[in-house]
Amino acid sequence: MKGFDRFFALNRQRTVKARVFLCEWVNMTRNDSINSASLPLISVLATGGTIAGQSTRQGSSANYRSGVVSGDDLLAAVPGLSAAVRLRAHQVANIGSEDMTSDVWLDLVRTASQELDDPEVSGVIVLHGTDTMEETAVFLDCLLPHGKPVVMTGAMRPADAVSADGPANILAAVQTAVCPAASGRGVLVVFNNDIHAARRVRKTDSMALNAFSSWGGPEGRVVDGDPVFFRPATAREGLPVFTVAGLDALPRVEIIYGHAGQERGLVDAALAAGAWGLVHAGVGMGNVHGDVRPALAEAVAGGVAVVCATRVVDGPVPLTEKIRRDGFIAAGFLSPAKARVLLQVALTRGDWQKGGMQALFDRYSLA
């Protein structure tokens, strides 16, 4: 316990400045002489989602239209926020995240990169729908430098709902983005005051406000305005540097869902449609139906990357002898959706057959 106590005390020392700064904005608003240029500058990239939604039926949190409210209006709905930080909003898109595309991803990562390159910017916040938030989080995590904080958040209730959760999530995201201890952790997802790492977070409830959880638990929690981290930042050495420079599209990768009575038809269809890679969401430890395994092995022989993941919520897919023998890649702790994103990014280098793809998945899964 002594070691944990020392880490907890050090963490609180690193975050106390951010907490004091944000929790005293009432006094700031009363001081007309305050120099706003001295406040941290946070760049907010809005993409739509439920957080920007409006109800289509009064009193309902399930019937709404996503991507209606602008990022500027969402920020204005958080009391006192503009008195504590400088905010620079960019409307990258305004869609439901079920409609997320690689085009929006590429626009988003380029905009985020430009903002992070600005020496005035202390951190970046991405407002996003919850449906594919974990996928966008991994995409950004693979491509953005792990220096300044990058924080994603959203909402489970539309902006005009009774007790909308968007403003509180935005506030917690800002409190995390200005916290020194949030630096060097890669992309974070802040939701319902929990702080999650991109590579571990997963949406696990379709309607509850605490919709996200992480294997191994969250990275930390925002406690009364104070981001407290439960573990030190993980070293990112050994991970390759990817770039989208010159790209106007991402390689096509499809997910094949394993089930009882599965046949090879969907594998053949995906290959015919031009897939560069396949992720098989298998049963158990990534197990593949005997009628489907030959189709996947043929895909590998034809130069297509195949990753074995699992449809099971928790637990890894280890590199078994069977997976190794067929030339497949074990997803480790990555969900099928995240494995697809990592494979898409990795295939942009075009050299996966030269070796190292399994090492990449092993390293990223546990980073």
C-alpha cells in the first residue's frame, strides 16, 4: 500500500494545479481585469453524435436525430467553461457516429494534428457519437503523437433531453485535457467521469449513462473536478509511427462474424468486394468454424491479412499453434472492431507480409 500511496500523492500533486484552476472560475468571472490570453487553449473538434442530437419525441432519450447542434452551442451550454479555458471549436462533421466514414476519420486526424502542432494549444477534445467512439479512438491513437492530451467524449442523451449528460461530460473532458498527468497517455475517452484508454475502452451498454468500460479497469476518474489516474502512463516505445500523408482512403477491411452453422460465403464475398484484410470475430478464443478456416487460409495465401479476434466480451485471443500454422494474426485483447482499425492503419504501410504484424498487435494490445 505504501507504493500506491506514494503514486497517488504524486498524481495529486501533478493534477492539483489543473483542479484549482478549473474549480475557481467563479472568481475569474468576477475579475474583469483577468487576461484571457493566460488561460489554457483547448481545441474542440465536433463530429456530431447523440451529444449534438435533438429529440423527435418529447421526454424520450431513444427517439432523436443526431448531429443537429453545433460544437459552439454545445460548449456554450456548459456554465462558466469559457471563463476557465480558451476554447477553439472546429465543426469537422455533424453526423451520427453510426455513419462514420474513413473520409471523416482522415479529416479528423489531420485537423487534430494541425491543432496539436500549435504551441498555444494545451490539448484537443473530440466530441463524438458513442456508437463508434472506441473505433475512432483507436484510429487517432495510432496516428497522433502521444504528447499533449487528446480526449474524446460524447453523451447518451440528446442535447435537449431532461438531465442531458453532455455538459457534464464536456466539463470532465476539459478538466482532463488541461491536467498534466493526462499527457503521454495516448487518446483518452472520458465518460461519466471515468477516464479510459483508447486501446482498452469498449461500449458495453446501449442506453445507460455509464455506457463504457475497460478490460483491466479505467485509467482513472475525475473526482470533484480532479482527474486522478490509477496507473502511470505506459511507455509507447516499440510502436511504429503511422501517417496518413498522401492518403485519400483507407484499405478495405471487413469483419466476419463467427457463429454456429457458419459457411464460407461471406469470406468469399468480402474478398470479391476487394478486401485487403479480414477480421474474424470467432467464438471462444477466436476459434473458426471448420468450413470457414480453409477460406481464410486461402485468403492469406492470396496476400490478404487475416486477424483472429473473438466475439466474447472479455478475454484475449492468444497466438495458438493453430493460428500460427494458418498464417493468421492473433488480436490479443483487441475487440474485432478495434482489430479492424489497427489492421486498416497497418496496411497503409503495405508491408505486413514482411513480418512484424503479429508483434504490432501484441505490442498495441498490451501498450
